[in-house]
Amino acid sequence: MNLTDPHAAAFEANRSLLTGVAYRMLGSVSDAEDMVQEAWLRWTRADVAAIDVPRSWLVTVVSRLCLDRMKSARVQREHYYGTWLPEPYLEQKPMSPTAQVDESVSIALLLVLEKLSPVERAGFLLHEVFGHTFEEIAEILGKPAANCRKLVSRARQRVRAEKPRFATTSSEHEELLTRFLDACRVGEMEPLMELLEESASLYADGGGKAHAVPTVLNGREKVAHFFVNIARTPGAAVDRSTVRFTTFNGAPGAIISVDGHPATALSLEIHEGRIAAIFAHRNPDKLRNFEAAD
């Protein structure tokens, strides 16, 4: 791409935004990149001189492409083996210790958004995350503004009911993650139980390609038992593992490598100082970006 070309430069100035929109709608980095690439192809064929606001035009194109892709993605996930988690989204730069975690791209929020219809998800993200007006959303979705206002309101209520907001800084998040990993190594129930909420859950995505709990584990005791059993298993991979802290999906996370290769991307959802959910990505297809980052 020749960035000295104003045509290409205008697109590149919006690439990060477009990728963010597409990822939040689809929960897949590879699919998001496909949508952005398709938008670029359409941009090269467009009469750019007639486009007053390139940003709006490009967001509209990407959003409509994502709406079409979401329909097929839902069918694919119905046949996914075990628990499906959104593909990890790597940050381009480290977070400041005092920065708030970015809930708009959190695994927990993306799982809630999966329960919305495609148009509800698109409307919610465009309004609540990217600040579009209902009139702009109406243009994108091809629906009256009044309808868009209602569907966004409905989506907002569902999201708030299932995903209450808790302000957590990056340093607080990383500290709890470190304490959790230390407790897992010790392999004792009490230290783990102290860190977990009563209703804590474990989501593990192996995709049929790596060992993982096939269903969501719910309840502090069940989750703690699971990790204690791993620590106490003779010859477990934990003896050959290393941990690297990084940032993905808007918060600190840990990459656990075995024999030098990423085996698990671990992240947490935190409520008022305790762990509400643990997300373990183990499907190797969803860990390729971490392999490249090493």
C-alpha cells in the first residue's frame, strides 16, 4: 500500500478503528482482518472525491460486511466443539499501570454480546462504544432511527443485566492474576478459594484441538478443585511451563508456554477485588498471534 497516495493514506488513517469495530462485532481477529481487507478493496473502487467523510463511509461498509458475516459465524459456533471463546485480541502497546481496563473489548463483554441479535450487537457497539448517533446507525443498519434507538436501549439493558461494570486498573488486574497463578502452583484449596467469587466460572476453549474442560465450570469450589488437581497431577505440563505477562482484550493476561510454545492464554474477569471468571484459550488456532509475538 502506497501511503503517499491520498487514497491509501485516508484508508490507513482509519484502519485501527475499522479493525476495532470488526473485531468487537465478530470476536475473531482473522475475520476482522478479512472485513477490513474487503473494505479496502471497495474503497479502491469507490469515487473517493464524492465521499464527504471517509471515516463514516468506511465504518458503514465494515459494519454491513460484519452483519453478513455474523449470520454464518453463528451457524459455525453451533457446531464448535466445547466452549467457544472470542479469539484473543492483542494490544499494540503496554497498558499504563493506572489505566482502567478496556471493558469494551473484554472477553466477558464479547460473550454477552454473542447473546444479542446481529443488529442489536452492531447498534450497541456503534452507539455505546464508538459514539455514533442514532441517525448515523439508522443509515448503517438501514432502519428508522426510532427503531435503532429501541434496539440499542434493549441491548444496553441486556448487557447491563448480565455484565455489571466494575472499574479495575491494569495494576490491580495484574496483581490478582499473579496471585491466582501463584496459588495454582501451590496447589492448595484455601489460597484459591480466597481469590474466587462464590459464583466464579471457568471457560476453557480447546476447540477439540487441545485438552480443555468441555463445558463451563461454575462455582468457586469446582473451579478451585480443577486447578488443584492440575497442580497435583504427576508429570503435568506445568513442570515444563513458563509464564509471560502481556496485554490482550483490554487487560493484563498471561501466556503460559510449554516447551517454548504458547499453550494457554489466560485472562480474568474481576468484580470488586475477586475473580468472577477465568478464561483459558487453548485452541492452538487462537494462539498463533502469541506465537508470532514471541
